[in-house]
Amino acid sequence: MTLLDIIRKYRLAFVFAVSLVVIEKMAWIVEPTLFGRLLDRVIDWRGVKDPASFDFRPLILSIILWIGVFAINSGVGAARRSIDERIYLNMFTNIAVEVTDSSREKGLDVARTASRVELSRDYVTFLKKRVPDFIEGGFDLGGTAIALALFDWRLSITCLIIVFPAAIVNRVYNRKVTRLQKELHDMREDVFETFARKDIRQVRAYYERMARPQRRIANWGALNFGLIRVFLLGIFAVVLFIAIDIDNFSTGQIYSVVAYLWTFVTSTEYLPDMLESYTSVKDIQDRVRRESPPGNGLNGP
């Protein structure tokens, strides 16, 4: 069983869940531009000397558009968080049954089968949380780059510069974490056998061993996060310089640029977590398909 197999089998439910994410995020990307225009309209209205001569139609249109997009973003977001739970709980139930049946055919014992079922939960967690994260990250990075290009192409190019150092850092991170995830999953498959021995010392040793790769994964994630943030600091300064000193944007335009820039910056914070989830699911996918259980772990070969 692979992630692609699961997506194919539950394609209608999965496509529906993903479509809600796309609609919510599209509204989110458009919102700063509309609110920035609304802000400029309000400033123009407040600054006019003769209110009777002011044309309120652009202001009213801006209010309607912003409220409409905000309602779509909020309404779809609220609905998605309720619907997703139903979709993915049902999906995990079916996957658990399939993994149990497959493990029985391979001759795995009860403890190993139960461990595989629990590991397969990561499949559903990945589809429920990480796939939306990837989609949202794509909109945050690509969508904000496009939106900023509509203000000034130099803003977009400046933000996209982060792609190059991020690609190098994430490649190193992915290589290191892949090995650590495999080590961690090897030990997770021994959890039921460890408890079956009813030996407190072995339970302690088991969780102490599990903590070592988890700590190293966390350290690599912290290093990845820190390096990316250093690059982002420089990008933030350059973008603000272009928006304020070179382009001389209006108040509403500056608001929109800062909102997009902040979205771009914060989206990079989730890259280490998304990469860790991907490497974890990739190892589980190979593990579930394997004909025989791995030889590593507390119990030896």
C-alpha cells in the first residue's frame, strides 16, 4: 500500500478535501490586496474636504469585495476543519483493516501487525495535515511572489532568491533525517514486544533509545529553521526598502506588500516539519510493503 494507492482509492473524498484547501487559500491570497485598496479608499474619503462631492462607489465596491473574500476564506476554513475529520477518520479505519489483512498474509505476529497499523496512522496524518500544508505553502510562496510582482517585479525576484539557499539546506536536511526516521521506525515496531516483557528496565531503555534519533531530528530541524530565517531577514529588509524608498507606495499598498511578505516569511517556518513528515511517510510506505519485518530494533536481527 502506497500513498498513491490510498489517494486513488479515496480519490473523490480526497479531491473534495483538497479543493476546500485550495478555495480557502485562494481567498487568503487575494485578501491583502483587496484590504489594501479598501484602506486607500477610506484614507481618500477621510481626507476629502467636501464629503458631498466624494464618489462613494469605489469605496462601497471595495467593502463588498473584501467582505465577500473574507467570508469565503473564513466559511470554507471552518467547514474544512469539520469535514476533514470525518473523511480521514473513515479512511484510517479502512487502512487499518487492510494493513492487518496484509500483515496476516505475510505471517507477521500480533505485536508486529499492531505496530504496522499504528505506523500506518502516519499515512492519514500526512494526508490530513501535511498535504494541505504543502498546498498552502505553495500558495504562500508562489501566490505571494505573483502578487508582489503585480506591485513591483523587483519585490518578487527578491523573495524568490530564498529558493536557492533553501534548496541546498533542505537537501542536506532531507538526507540526514531520512536515515534517522528509518532508525526511529525500526524501534517503533518493537513497542508491543517491549511492553509484553513487563520489564520496567527494558521499557526505560526502549524510550531512551527512541529519544536519541528524535533529538537529532529536532536539532537538524532547528538548524534548518535558523539558517532560512537568516536569509529571510535580509530579504525582508530589501523588500521594505524597495516598497518605501523606491516605489513610494501608498499606505494601502504598503500594507498589502507587508502582509504578503509576512505570509511568505512565515510559510518557510513549516518547511522542516513538512520535510520531516515526508521522509517519515516515505519510510513507512516502504516498510508496509516489505515482505518481511526489518532486522533492526531492540530485539536484534
